[in-house]
Amino acid sequence: MRTVGVLEAKTNLSALLDDVEHRGEVIVITRHGRPVARLAPEPTARRIKATELAERTRAFRDRQAPDPDWAALSWEQLKAIARDEDPGR
């Protein structure tokens, strides 16, 4: 954690923000030697790759118990339901 005075912060704000944004550095701004403010990076959501998302989705799907009512239907009956037709059960 770096400490800078208010005059230095005012003069170099853009460079300080770059340090916070790109290096994750926390900067404390002081006035007359006393801390008055803190520049810190905003927390961001963790991004995952598409392949990892697909893998996690498949793993979730595979853990689900099959619905016996739907498992008993034929492929033709499922297509009819999806098309909002009379499935002829």
C-alpha cells in the first residue's frame, strides 16, 4: 500500500489510477500526514472460459435425476410437445 499526499495525488491522479487499475495497487491519500482517502480497485466478477462453462453445465445436467414422466415419452411425442401440437398420449 502506497501513501501519497493530496498535492501529489492531484498532480498525478491519472497515473495513480493507472497503478490501481493495472497493478491492483491500493493508494492512501493523506492531508497533513493523516489518511483521508483510499484509491482501490473495484472488485470484478470472475470470467470463465466457454469450455469451462460447458463442462460445468454438463456436470450439473448429469447430476439431475431424470423425470419419469418425460423419460417414458418417445422422441416423436417430445417433438410434438415442443411444437405445441397434440402429443397424442
